[in-house]
Amino acid sequence: MQRLKVLILSRNYPNNVMKTLGLWVKRLVYHIAEICELRVIAPVPYCPPLPGFPEYTRFRQVELQRKEDGMEVYHPRFLVGPGYSLYNFEALTYYLGVRRLVDEILHDFPFEVIHAHFIYPDGVVGTWLGRRYGVPVVVTEHAPWQGWMDRYSFIRRQAVWAARKIALHIAVSNYVRTTIAHFTGEPEKIHVIPNGVEGSVFTPLQNGAKPSPNQILYVGFINFNKGLDILLQAMLQVVRHRPEAKLVLVGGSIYRNTQLQEQRLRQMVHDLGLDSRVEFTGPKLPTEVSQYMRESAVLVLPSRLEAFGSVIVEALACGTPVIATRSGGPEDIINEKVGLLVPKEDPEALASAIIQVLERRDEYDAQALRDYTLKNFSWQGIARQTVDIYKEAMNRFQVSLKNTRHLSRRYSS
């Protein structure tokens, strides 16, 4: 039986310079490739050399094309401006940057579905390409629409237009689905399929080994949106109760704005007198992250806004309980058997939850946490659900074409 041919569009995708960028997209692609034939286009920003913006120079080191896991991955360039100066027009420059490449790919790889990740700019571009080539488009949304969409009216118009034209929309959580439907008014078109976890990478300790009873772990970007300032305030209270407690922050920053935020958070650690109780490790590869997770007593995700929370399911697959804020996505994952949910912006509640889990750590069974996670969030299962969406999108697209032709004949006769 011939396998379905799918073109993936995602500017969030690992490359030889930024190896951890968009890892969740890569893992989904890897498992879909077991069922479908894929090509991946992961565009890279290009900004002309300008004084004061050295961070864009590293993108020029990204290779243009490579073969990974047996499939072709392309990294064409598209024009961006410093900061957000050309943000409103990134879908257009993205489209112009990939259109010729897609024409070339089509000759040898007649794709039947386009799957874009994030509605802007990828989903907008995917919609234009879908109309150009006459194929259905599916978009997976990894970010809530409210907040940033309210600030950018021109982008909002592009996004809503694209969302109404695509065949089907995937949201990674019920919260994200609600925010999309708020703008599009089409909740029936949005399916919830969460991100997954690689059970072969994220594994528990073996041979009766025990995690460090006082190690608290955070994994993710080092910025204020992730609520790290609240976590540091909470740590001040945790250390007073448990002087041996230590917070390990795994992750880093990519863009200039978040790099400045990281500097401020490092200064906050010093100002709070927590230098000996907080460790910044920098970004780590998944195998290293897994090691930190299985060796820690608890993982904490104190976000102000979280679309899903992949690190939560990764920690649970390692047999480590979790604490997260009620920030959107975590509510789909966490129940009283696997961890605790706390209010946002509340250092006291967060500190209390951390102390509670540390003191009751032995009550969490590592295998039970792992079984729960693999049952609900394995990448294999997520990939199968996604391929089912492709097939439904193709059916809806064909029905739409038939209806359009029928109306065309009706009004022409």
C-alpha cells in the first residue's frame, strides 16, 4: 500500500546550530515517518548584517539541506528585520523564501497534505501553498492565541483567515483549543492532540537507585514568562524550611530579549542570596535532560502561560512527580496521583507545594507515573492520531472540491 506523502512546514525545528529548537516537532515527525513519507522545510531567519544585532549571524551557519533519519530536511532563508520590525510581513517573506523550493520538491515528491506548525507564519504560508498546489492543509498550534494575537491586529487577520481556510486544526491542549475558537468561532474544526514523550529516552532510575531527595528541577527557556522569578522567590522559602534544597535550572535563551531576561534572573539569584542553592546548567540534549529528571525529587513548571508542558510528561515518564501552575496546558496532564497544581503568581503556594512533595516523595510510585504517561502521551500514539487527521483532512478537502464544482456547474447552467 502506498504511503501518504506529507510536506512539513516548521521554522521551529532543530538544526546544526540550534540542536534543541523545536524538538517536540522533530519527535512527532520521526514517528509519523514510520507511517508516511515526509519532507521537512524548516526555514531559517535571515537579517542583513546590522550593527548592534550580532545574534542573527549564527543563522548563517545553518546548513541548507541535510538528510536525517532517511528524510530530506531543508533550511531555506527568509528575510526578517531586527527584533519585531518586520513581524507583520514575515509570512510574506517566508512564502517568497520557500515557494521555489516547494516547486522543486513537488516534481519528485507529489505531496498530498501540508502540515504546518504554528498558525503564524507557518500556517499562513501553508495555506497559501495549499491553495497554490490544490492540497489540504493541517496546522498544529503550539501556542495560545490570546495575548499576543490581541497585540498584533494585522497578524490576527492573517491567522484567522488561514484558520478558516485550512482543512483541520490541531491544538496541543484544551486551553489552546479554546483560545483559537475565541477568534475563529469554529471549535468543531479543532482537534486536541497533545505533544508526546519518547519513552525510550525518558526512563526511570534502575536497580533500586533513588533520586536526590532535595534536588528540585526546572527545564525550559530561562525567562519571565516561565515564572522563574516566582520560583526563585519560592525557593527562598523552601531553603528556610529545608536548607539542603537545591534548584537546578536546565535551559537557556535564544534571542536577545530572552538573553537579557536570563541575565536579570541570574542577578535575582544573587540578590536573594541563593547562589549556593541555584545552579544554571545551560541547554542540554534530551539524554542529559532525562538524567537530570530521573535524579531529581520533583520537576517544577511555574509558567505564567503554558500551551502544554512537554517537560511535565517527560519527567513523569522518568518516574518523577511534577508541580505546575494552572497556566493552561498543565491542567490536561496533572492530577493528584502524579503531582500538584498551584495558582500562578503565588510564591507561597508554590513553596508549600514543593515542600509537600519533597516530604511525601516516597508516596509517588515511579512505575505508576510512567505507566500513566505512556498510556496517554506516547509519541507512537500521538503520531497515529495525527495521521488520522491527515486522512480526515483529505476527505473533507475532496468533499469541499465536489461541492464547489457542483455549485459552479449549477450557476453556470
